[in-house]
Amino acid sequence: MSRRDGGKTTVGKPANKSAAAVQITAEQLLIEARDRTEQEPYKPRSKLHDKEELMEYRNSKRRDYEKLCQRNRMLLSNWTKYAKWEENQGEFIRARSIYERALDALPRNHSLYQRYAEMEMRAENINSARNVWQRAITILPRVDSLWMKWALIEETIGDIAMCRKVFSDWMAWKPKAHGWHLYSKFEIRFKEFEKARDVIRQMVTYFNDEDSWLYFARFEEKYGKAALARRIYEEGLDALGAECTDKIFINFARFEERQKEFERARAIYKIALDRIPKEKAPDLYQTYVEFEKMYGEREGIEEALISRRRFEYEESVNAMASNYDVWFNYIRMEEAQNNPKVVRDLYERAITVQPVANEKQYWARYIYLWLMYAQYEEVDMEDLERTEKVFQAMLKMIPHKVFSFSKVWIAYAEFLLRHNRIDDMRKVMGNGLGVNPRPKMYRWYVDLEVTLGNIDRVRELYKSWLKATPQDGKVWGRFAEFELMLKEDERARSIFKLGVGQEVLDQPELLWKKYINMEVRLKNYSAARELYKALAAKTKHVKVYLAWAAMEQETVKSVDKARAVYEEADMVLAAEGQDSTEEHTYLLNQWKAFEEAHGDEAHADKVDVKLHPEKAKKKSSKLLERAQAWKKQKTQQ
């Protein structure tokens, strides 16, 4: 808020600077502004019935346009709309007068000249249009669009000589390369190749840049002779000198390829590689490689490219040594060159760059460097002693108190196992489980001992595993299944019993399911019933009862026992106050489907009454009404 004190304007400070309770967005402001905008009233359309009304209408429109033009003489749209309206009325003299008045106000507006000339062309006043173009290019000779439009018009009406004169006058002002291209293409369209060649030669002389020489060479290749095109490339290289880039060399070499002159192309590539610095010609090397792959030997160019890539990798690792992806690519390239000394030096340099933070996510890529080093020593160099030293150094370097890597322990154990050092492998895995008791390591070790047939060692491993993670239901299930595989049913039963008895257990339903399935497979249905009963009492879940009933009906083949399970489930849910829940409804629907498929109509009706109690009440009320009516009838008799 502002106020004036003694002729000076001062701005008052707001009393409350806190945010308003209701915030208004810019979008809301725009919507309100649009909604509050008053729409202009609809203007009714009028019909003109005679010449006097037409003249009155025209005079009225002219007065309106004149007012607009007088109000803002520098606005181009006012003049063009006025002239266009007069043109539509067939008043070309008036329209011409308006354009002339507009040019007095806007003498350097090239769009105004262009519209003026187009109006004359629509009126088929060719000479008048030429006069307008001539005035325009006299005043604005550097506006290329005026020359282009005039030349296009002359070519369209078929006056080739006049079109050529327009281009010639345009070229005298030394326009951009696009204008020269249009002139040459005009001559080419009319098969005047010598004239086109002269135009392009003038362009090359004026610009003397790569694009102009390449345009000249392509013209000679397409419309002239290969020898002339080759001479143009050579002249261009001499004229440009040190300003040459890889672009002109690549085009020159590809031209020779198209002429089947592969030795010439190879020589051009080699000259370019010698003359142009590597950092300024990335595409040149790639193009040379593709050329050699198709037409020549690869050894020389590959060596040059490897040197270049080696230089780039060194720059990258010096700039950021912790970029392990660069180390991977660098090492793989050197491994392909089969130079063990260089490869080992690279590995030693790379593994010295440890991650700064002791967080596992930052160490993952770094550990792969070590694993690649060990694999290289074992597979490529076949140096087992050095491989073992790499593994030992890797394990010493990992901060096991913070985190560890199961893949490292397993990779070391697999290395020892491949060379029949089973006892050493067991020592390594024992140490690894002591430091890093992870499920991945237990699974690998257990599967290995199972393959080797060491039953007692497998049992000890499972005991150790369960001691480390007693809440893991999958481990209890694996241990029990292992005993079942050995036909040790009592052992498996004891393991299952201990597992389901744990106070804290991950995914207990899976362990219970395996336990029950074992008893069913052994046809110990009474034990399976007891298990279902215990699980149902523990969870009171409707799916437990349904699985129990399915066992009785499908496996035991006893409809009565299955029905008893459904009845017990119904009673338990009712006692728990769940007689109106979705689970209870689902149970009753399954029970009804069971009775309809395997029971009788009476039991099905009984279940249907439980499922739809309103039907039973309605039926009872109807019976009561009939009984009362019968009693009344007897009393009257």
C-alpha cells in the first residue's frame, strides 16, 4: 500500500507477513480472469439488397480501416487487411494505392513488398509485380527471401531468361551458400550443366570452405566425370591446407570406394591419420576401421585404435580412479592383446583403488575386479599359486565386521574344489560361515555335501544353519525333506515337530503344509487329522478347514468325515462371532457345493438354510399362517 507525503511516494509495510490461510495459484487466477472476461455481443449478419446499400457498406468499411491506419500507421496488419479487403472487392487500384501508402509508412518491411507483389500476380499484372520486386531488392538487397520469391515466380511463369537474370543479380550481392545452391539447381533442372559448373566455381572461389568444395565434388561425381570429381577433391585439399578436417578426407575416401579404387582410399585415410590430430578426428578412426573390415587387413588399424583407446582409458582413470567400469573395459582390452605383464600391472593398479565408504553397495563393483583377477590367473595364466594368493588377499581386504561377500567365499571354495582340495575347501567354508553365516553360503555348502554323499556332515550343517536362523521356516522344511529323501520318516517328523513348535517362524503356513503333506503321503491320516486340528485351533482360518475337508473327501474318500469338518468349522466360526463375515459365507458356499456334488438334498438344504436364513423365516411364517387359518375354520364349524 502506498501513500504520498509532501509530494513523495512511500510504500507502507504490511502488518501481517504470514501466509494466507487460503493460497491462490496462478492457474486459479487465469481461470477467474477468463471467466470474468466479457464476451462481445454477437453481430448479426446483414444482407445487401441494392447498389446503394453496397456503396454505403463499402464506405463504412473504408472509414473503419482508415481510422485504424491513422491510429497506428506502423502496424503492418492494418494495411494488409485493408488492402486485402479492397482486393476482394475487385478494387485493385485502391488496393495498390493502399500498399503504396503503407510503403511510405514502412519502406523497409520486406513482408509488405512480398504481399504487394503477390497481389499483383493474383491480378495477373506481371510487369507491375516485377516493378514491385525490383523496388524491393533495390531497397533491401540483403533479404534473400525477396530474391528467392522473385526467381520462383519467374520460373513458374516460364520466363527462364528473366529468372537467370534475377539469380545473376542476386549473386552479385554475394549471398549465403543456400542462394548459390538454388542457382546451380535451377541450371541443372534445365540441363545447363556448364552454366551450373560456372556458378559452383564462383561459389567455391568466394567461400573456399569444406562444404562448398564437397558440393562441387558431388556435382561433378553426379553430372560430370569421376576424374573431374577427383581433381576437385585434390584442389579442395590444397586450397584448404591446414583448415582441413576429417569431413573432407572421409568424403574423398568414400568417393574412391564408390569408384572401386580401394588402394587410393586407403592412402587417403593414412594421409588423414597423419595430418589430423586424434582428438579432432573421432569419426575418422571409426570410418577407417569399417573400411579395413570390408576391404583390407585389420592388424595395422587395430593397433592404431588400441593405442588411441589406451590413451583414452588412461585419461579416464587418471581423472576418476574409482570409476571401475573404465577399469573393466581397459583390462578386457589388454587381455585381448595377450600381454600378461600389462594385464597384471593393470589389475594391481585397479585393486589399490578401494572405495572410500565402508558400505556394501559401493564395494560390489570393486569386488568384481578381484574376482576377475583371480579368474584371469587361474584360467588364462594357469598360475594356481598366484590365484590362491589373490583370493587370500581379497579376503583380508574385506571388512568382515561391517559386511562380507558370500560370492567371494564360494568362489574361493569352488577354486579349491576344482583342484581336488576338498579338505582345504571345507576349512574355507567353515571360516566363511563363522564370519558370514548367510543362507546363500549354507545352501551352496549343503548342496555340495549332499552331492558328495556326506550325510552326517549335511545334518551338522543343517543344525548349524538352524542355530543361526531358527525362525527360517524354509530351512526346517529343507532339513525335513532331506531326511525324507533318506527314508528317515521319524527324523523328518521330529524336525517338522520342532519347526512348527517355534514361537517365531517366518511363513509358518508353508512348514505346516509340508508337514501335513508328508503324513498324507505316508497314509498316516490320523496324524494328518491331528495336525489339521492343531493348526485350525491355532489359526481358526477357514482355508485350513477347507484343506482338511478336501483331504477327507479326495484322499480318504470319506464324505461323512469331510462333512464333520465342515460342521466343526461352522461351529468354530459361529462361536468366534464370525457367522456373518465373508469367510463364513465362503465356507458355507464351499460346503453347499460339496453337498450338491457328494452329499444328498437334505444336507444341501440344511446348508442352504444356514446360508440364507431369511428363507427359513419366510417359510416358517407361511406355515404359521396356514395353521392359524385351519384352527379358525375348525372353530367356526
